[in-house]
Amino acid sequence: MAATQSQTPDAGVVQRAVGRYIEDDTAAAITIDCGFKPRYVKVVNTTAGIMMEWFEGMTAGYGVKTGVDGARSLITTLGITVSEGGFVIGLDTDLNVINEQLSWIARG
């Protein structure tokens, strides 16, 4: 049996950005420009208590979602997609909801 491991150490300055977002109109995917390509993203719907995380190496649109009851699941659509300058929060209907506060952190 063989193990496979992947690791990327921080080399120099660690980039980090945090923010909040609330939409009071039509629900849509949310583009966040944080100025760097994140290696980790965490988005929390602080109104509903739902959380989603994306880790470097995950496929675009994926996310690890934690529900109010603590149950965790891997979603494969409408999650988080990372780009060179930021990320997009997909239209997951538990996380991205009109008039509910989102807080996020991205690390490069």
C-alpha cells in the first residue's frame, strides 16, 4: 500500500483577505476580487449558520459544506471557483441567499 501526499509550503508573505457580502436583490453568483489566487477559501452564511470551504487542488465549483446540524458534505456544483485574482461563490441555495449576510476569508 502506498500513500500519496501533496504539500505546498508558504514561501514568504502569506496573502489574506476577509470581507462581508449581502445581496438584497436577485440571487446570483458572487465574484470576489481579492487581488491574488486563493489557496483556501471559507464562506459563512452568518444568518443561517451554513459554511462552505474550498481547498487548493479541489475542482472548480466544488466545496465542503457544513450544515447547521454540523453534517458535512462534498458538493460538486454551485460551490466555490477560484481564479487568478479572487474567487466566485456559486449559487448554492443554502449558502448564497438574498438578504442573508455572508462573511468570507481567502488565503493565498
